Amino acid sequence: MKETEKKEKGKGGFLKEKPKLVTLLLAAGLIGIFLLGVAPMLSGRETHKEGEQKQAETPTADCYARDLEERLEDVLRQIDGVGEVEVLVTLRQGYSYCYAVTEKENRDCSEDVKNDLERRSSEKRTTEQSYVLVDGKNGSEPLVTATGEPEVRGVVVVCSGGGDPRVVSEVTDTVRVALEISSAKISVSQKSRIPSE
């Protein structure tokens, strides 16, 4: 009797004895396949949300100026003799944008022939341009291909060491190099010793 039981177990007996294990393995496999199918959709949603956040976080010219001021203050504090420092950056304009454009050109050619010696030809060209539009959060929006940073009009630096010609020279050179502007657009002054209220 024991030999017949062993023979039966040998012929697929494992599956007959452990149906719960088989069911669990099958369920785990189906869940794995389901997750593999759903994962790309979930990551697509996150990417879409990140894109919306990036569009919503489009910097303004004021934010750009404040960021430059803070960064310049951090750098200028490192110069020996500068001491306390405040920076004001003025901009000529805000961000500039280049948009994708499609161009359609029509050309009409005509030729009038009166005889073998007299021929008259004319050509008329018309060009039509339109912006490439994409779906945005506010409906159709033009496709931006490049963004230009605002142009710096001038920089005012007020620092404790602004009375020392060496400090003024070093501060002017630092700002000139950092922002790639003419030293004529940079003013460095000594900070008032009287506390401002």
C-alpha cells in the first residue's frame, strides 16, 4: 500500500497535496503582472504633475533679481574688507521668449507672351507665419523654444568697506565678471555708520 501511495505522489501528487500553495503562487504571479502593467501609468501621472509644477514655477524678473542679489551678497562677503553688504540689481526687462513658428510660402508665377519678341513674366510671393500651439493649462499656448534671461541694467553695492579704494576696485571687478556687465553699470558705496531705522 505504501508503494502505491508513493507512485501516486510521484504522478503529480505534489499539486494534489498542496493546492493552497499553488493558489498563492498563482495569485502572486497575477498581482505581479498587474503591477507591471499599472506601474508605467502611475509614473506617467507623476511626470505630468511635475511638468505642471515646473510650468507653474516660471520665474519672474523680480525673483531673478532677488536671486542675483543674494548670490552676489554671499560672494562679496568673502572679500577681505567688504564687511556688511547689501546689493540692489535693476533689470532692463523681464524674461524674453522665442516661440516655434511654422512658415508657409506661396509662389505664383505668370508669363504673358504677346509674340516671340515680347514676353512678360511676374512672380508673386506670399509668406504666412503662425505660432506652433500646444495644449497648456490655460488652453492652447505657443511652444517656447528658448528663454532669455533678463538683462541687468545696473548694480548698486553698499558695504562697510566701501570707503576703501581697494575694496571698491575688488567689488567692482567681482560684480563685473560675475554678471558680464560694464563697470560703468556698477556703483559701490560705503555703508552708513548710523543704524537705519
